[in-house]
Amino acid sequence: MGFPVRFCFQCNRIERLLGWLKEKRRLNTRYDKLASRIKAMVTQACIERCMRASCSDRT
């Protein structure tokens, strides 16, 4: 039967996001066990990615 295309697209997005986050060494090792610190590290990684994307448009 298979899955709807929209569902597969959303799963692919989530899998790519998790793969990208795992590339971040600090997030992958999880030194901090507190949810607030992990959330802060994910936020920092996302900000870093957005800044790199905006700077690459200029060059």
C-alpha cells in the first residue's frame, strides 16, 4: 500500500534535521543532561547555521 507522499516528505525533513544535529559534536556527546541546556545548544546550532547561510549569500 505505501505511505502518502506528504508523510514521506515530512519524515525526510526530520531525518535530515537529526542528521545535521548529530554532526554537531557537542550535541552528539550530550555532556549536559539538563533539557534547558540541550535546548540552548540546539538553538545555538540553528543560529550558527542561519548566520552561515546568510553570509554565504553575500560572497
